[in-house]
Amino acid sequence: MPEHKELEENISTLQQLKKHATIPPQVERQLEQVIQIHPMRISPYYLSLIDWNDPNDPIRKMALPSIEELNVDGVYDTSGEAENTKMPGLQHKYNETALILATNRCAVYCRHCFRKRLVGLPTDEILKRFEEAVAYVAKHEEINNVLISGGDPLVLKNEIIERFLEALSSIKHIQFVRIGSRVPVTLPRRLFDQGILAIFRKYSKSERRLYIVTHFNHPREITPQSIKAINNLIKSGVLLCNQTVLLRGVNDDPETLAKLMNRLASIGVTPYYVFQCRPVKRVKHHFQVPICEGVRIVEKAKENCSGISKRFKYIMAHRTGKIEILGILNNEVYFKYHQAKDRKNLGMMFKRPVNEQAGWLDDFDLISELA
């Protein structure tokens, strides 16, 4: 099935979903409310990974809407993306990196998405004037890399992807380009297409590599199809690393997390970050794991990882920067600015008293202010 055809045949209504899952009438009414606010889209492939006999199946939790999404605790823009937007679809938060939001579409609309505010919805936040974005990057020589994200850029047509890569490769101070994509997980057949693989071979050269940052969250997402997609990327000269989100009910135990990291290393994908789940409205309540609990999970998982598979950092993508969560010592949690909007904070370490309920830096600070 061609990738565009599979996208067209996605599950996007409760009527379609009811062919696979039993939905009680009272729950159905609430779920309709949810998907009117945040649409549902599930590729047939990803739907096939769900164990319908398990009501707590992790794939199901990531893909299917839940009445838990009616909980509006949290905020939609947790990392200050609005304040770092230079034009629609172009953000410049960190000195060296420009971020392009190329689309608001994905093969699967993950229920834990931190850009829930725009994915699958009408939005002014995605790129509209590509030439102006390229001109901005060309003008700012401090930018040495560009991250193309969304949505998922790999659901775009080959011609559009090549247009992006061609324009960015013409800018001398750009040393590498990254594409953030969950397609290897949710629609691996997309990467069986020789056309897109030829584009990757063309623009991932020895002197300037193309990176694809994948988003595997659970070992069961690593299937023969996804392994084939990854192998095709590797043979096309693409370098691969993975960002996982620590998610309640999905991978919040050391055994699952360690198995995921070891499997990723074995198929040629380097574990890169494990992100603290952001306090996003309609996500925070049922997906976020408290930071102190997360530290213990991550450290226990690393005990069962090898050198390559334990290279990842436990990271909080805060509005002030990417903050590495280092660990707990003497009843205090230690943090370090791995990346910072204000460059004077780069590398700075700091600590907060242990708070077992805190899921975000602001939660620790609020407790300190109230004490």
C-alpha cells in the first residue's frame, strides 16, 4: 500500500474505531468531546500493534483518545515556543539551532503530544513562507543546524522534503540538518519508498550528514517493519538517534525502559534523550510521572543498559532551556542546563529540595515559595 494511501485510510472517527474496540455509550459521548478538541488519527499499521485483550496496552494508551483528556490541568505551550517564534513556522530559541515546523499532520496523533495545541488542527504556527525562513537562517550565521519538525515532516510529499533539504544544504554555515519523525514507528512503509531514500542519499553526505530523530517509546514498537525502515535509512547514509518520553502506563518501569534502549542500540538507533513528560493541558494529568520517581526509574534502567544504550540524558524541555535531571543526593534533586535560552545559564548546575509530587521545575519552585 503506498504511503499516501495508508494515510488516507487512517482511523479518524469513533465509528471506525468501534470496529476494533468496544466503547460504552456514555464513554463514547465523552470521547466525541475529546476528538472534537483534539482529533484522532491512527494508521492501520499502528492500530495493528494494539493488544485489544489488554485494557492497559501501552500502544493503545498512546494512540486512542481517553476521557482523561477532559482534564485541563496544565498549559498548551510549556516550553515558550510562542515567545521564540520569529515568523510562522520558524523558532529560534537556542543560539545554534533553528526550528522549522513544516506541517501540523502526522500518521498518528499521539495522545501525549506536547504540540497538542496545533497537531491536526487549523493553525498559524506552521511554516507558510519557506523562502523567508531560509533567508532568516542564511542571515544568522550563529545557526549551525536546523531541526525540521511539526507535526511529522516525513508525511509530506517527497518533492517538499527535497525542497527543504536542497535549500538548507546551500547555506554554508549549516553543518547538519535534523528531521524529527515518528514515521519509522507509526508508518514504516513510508520508508520503503525508494524515492525518499534517494533524496536522503543525495543530501546525507560524508561532509554534512542528515540526522533523523526517531520517537520510539516502547519495545513493542520495534517490529520487523520498523527495523526494515531503520535499515533503509542507515543504508541511505542517514544517522539515527531517538527521543523517548517517559510516560505513565507506557514505559514508566526500569525493565521496559532498559529493554527499549537496548533494542534501539541493537538496530542502529542511538538513545539520545528521555524527556520528562511536559505539563501539557489534557496530557499532564494521566501521562506525567513525578520527577523524583522518574530519576529512580531512569537510574534503575541504566543498570541494565550497556555503554551505548545508556548514553541518553534525562531531560526537561523547560521554557528557560533543556535541563538535564542529574539525580538525587542528600534529599535534593540536582539539575544542569544542558542547553539554555539565556547563554549565561549554559552548564549551570542547581538543586531543589526533594518533592515527590513535582512533575516540572515550576512545581519545585512553587513549593519553595510557599515554604
